[in-house]
Amino acid sequence: MKRYTMWALLAALVLGLAGFAQAATEVKMVGDAFVYGTFNANQNFTGWSTGSWDNNSGAYTGAGKQTEERFQIWERFRLRSDFVANEAVKFRLGIKVQDTWGHGTFTAANPAVSIEVYQAFLQFKLPGCDVEVTAGLQDLSLPATAFFTDSVVFGGDRAAALVVNSPLIKDTLAVSAGFARMLDKNRTYDTTTTQVADEFDVYFLALPVTLDGFKVTPWGAVGVAGKAANYFTAGSYGPNSSFADSLLSAGTFVTPAGLRNDQNAYWWAGGTFEVTALDPVKFYADVIYGSGNQSDRKKNQRYGWFIDAGVEYTGLDFMTPQVFGWWSTGEDKSTRNGSERMPSILSNWGPGNSFLFDCSQDLLKQGNMGVNPIGSMGLGASLNNISFIEKLTNRLTFVYLRGNNAAAAIRNLNVLMGSNPYFTMGRDLTVNEYILGANFDTTYQIYENLAAVMETGWAHGQFQESVWGRRLAEKSRSGDAWKVAFGLTYKF
């Protein structure tokens, strides 16, 4: 009887504390639900898989051995709950369910549990000032102009990080500094009695300056990369890519394979620019230089530039015309002297909702071609926010790009390794290759929070048979890539 009495008292105490917490804490919930179908033809310009890294065999396998599923229905639900103690302190928990109908959670009669935590952070202001601290799994991006969606180095995703934002001069100068742990392979204990360098950490600093008609954000980031971190996890240019594609050089995969140093430094320095002084004509630009592994073997080093610029005219009520371009250094013909492409972590870059790039698509899954903007150059134009009918908006975008990579660099690695995680046809272009792409997107606002969205895309590519082989190049010539996606988006 005493045991039951103790449990009853404990339960009453827990319920009492829960009631007190509920009374003292305000809970705010927002979220979104997307349900949409996607039709894709000739994904990867062939309709075949690009391959993936197999951790068991330690090899890159499967390229061109799987055939696309042309029609899928995707569903995503996200719920973000803010537990607000007061105006200075809150905790956010974000959960997500995402899969295709007939798979995982959405399997008939026997669904699998697949709820994912995608946000979990504490946010507070230091007492007596406006310095804001955010600690935990949070949305994170390095500085970039919104014209190009997000950062080509790291953007549009989440990381476990500590970020401090502080105004220095009100409405004019601020500082943002932070630390993020991107990878930690072994967690508590390493696999041997000696410490293993299995983490990838990034430190960053930005100083946004806002003046009348002009905004500039100089920024820098430093990464400390352990050689034993698993860089074949996480995607950078689509579902089958990894950090290895964007951080390492092609020479890393050439004998002697791997890195020499236990830890290597990466760094990036850049600036974002927005000029609105000539409104309704507005200018945007990003300039970035990045480098990594400079103290390692020459073949493992990577460095390069990335520059983009765009202009738009906002003086029309019924549309916003935009033009844009970019340029990035590419690989030279030698693999032994390292990579001349700027390293990156996880890109989320693309103007005009372009079908070619992983950028601002609402209906994201199977929503783009995953082309790598680094190592290429291109021009494009977009008619954005087209609106002749109330509640109906459209966007039309054209993009042309060419590669800046020497054909010999890609050909040599393909000969040595066959399928490899570094160069992929249709994603990494030689100087003799090009891609044309177009997308036409429509949004109809049924109600304030409910919209019908249609995104369409087309892409045509010209690829070298001497680089990618007869089988892939010939298959790419048999048809262009197409996408049609239609669905409903509800935001609350």
C-alpha cells in the first residue's frame, strides 16, 4: 500500500509541475503541410542513377544501374512549437514527417514510424541588451543575397550551432558570430586508444552594414576538418552527393588516397552587396574566395573563386524582370596539383527558382537537376511575380551555362576510378559542355494560407562522349529532362 501511495504522490507532483509550467510558459505553434505529385523524365539527363557511396565496401557503386521512377506523390508535414517563457527566452522544437505515398510512414496498413526532429534550439537575449544567443539544431546559412536564394558555400539547411547576433550601431551595423559542428563520426569514444580526428567544425563571423540605399555584409568562415570525419554523408548537390564532392579535391582519390594530415584548415572570405539607391532598379552581387587543405599534399589542396551578380526592375505592378550571371574558377587539366574549384559545404543557390539548381523550389523533392554552379559560368533571365489575375502569380526563367573545367581533369579521374563521387555527368561540366534550362511556375492562392502550386522544368545538355563514355553520353542525347509537379501547400 505504501508503494502505491508513493507512486500516487509522485504522479500528483508531476501533474502539478506540468500545470505550473503550462501556466508560466506560452506555447506557440506554426507549421506547414505539402502534398504534391511529381513527374520526372530523364533525371540526371539519362533517367539512370548517378551512383552512391557504399560504406560497407568503401566504394562508389550503382552509377547507371538504376532506372528512375517517373511519378511519385510526396507528402511533408512540419510543426514548429515555441515554448516562450517571456519575450527574452524561448525554446523551439520542430518535427517533420516526409516521404512518398506507399513508402515508410505512408505505407498502407503497416506504416513505419519516421518522425524527424529538424529543429531543437534554445534562444534568449542577454539581460539588459539586444544581444541574442541561439544554441542547438537551427536553420543556418552563411551570408548571401536573397536574389540567388541562399549561400553557395552553406545555406538553406540546419546545423547544430551556437550563434550570437548583436547590434553595434542601431539599424546600421551589427555582428553575427558562431560555431557549428557539422560532423562528428564517433561521438563519445573514438575507435582506438588514441584520439581520432573525426570532427568537422566551422567558425564564422559576419558584419552586416546597412546604409541608405546600400547594404554590404563582409564575412569569413574557418573550418577545421578531421581526416576521419565521414565526408560521404549528407548531400550537397542532390540526393546522391556528399560533403566529399564539395570539400575534397579529385586528387584525394588518387594514390596515395586520402589526406596526409589528421586535421586541415578550410577558410572562406566574401561579401554580399545590395544596391537599392537607384530604386526601382536594384543590384545584387556576391564575391567569395575559398581554400582548403593547403598544408596537405599538393594533390589534396582545393581553392577558387565564385562571383555572381543580378539586377531587377521593381517599377512594374504586374511583373519583376530580372537578369543575372555568375562565374567560377574550374579545374585545370592536372589532378596532381589539386583542385581549382572553390570548396563548399552544402549549397543552396539558384536564381529565378531555376530547374537546374537546388534552390527555392516549393515542391522540392525530385524538383531540380542538381547542377553544380561551382566550376561553371552562366547567364539567365527571369520574369518574376507575373500577375494579371488576382491571387494568381507566375514566374518564367531561362538559364544557359557552360563548364569551366578542363576535360582532361574529369576524363583522367573517370579512367582511374570509373564511377566516382567527385565528378558526375550533368552536374560537373567541362569547357566543351553546356546546359540550357527553363522553368515556368504558377501559384494560385486559394485561401490566405492555402495555395495550389505547379512547377515545371525543362533542361537540355550536351556532354562529351570522350569524358563520360559512350553509354551515358548517348543516353543523354535520346531525350531532354522534364519535370511537372503539382500540389497543395498549407501554411498555418
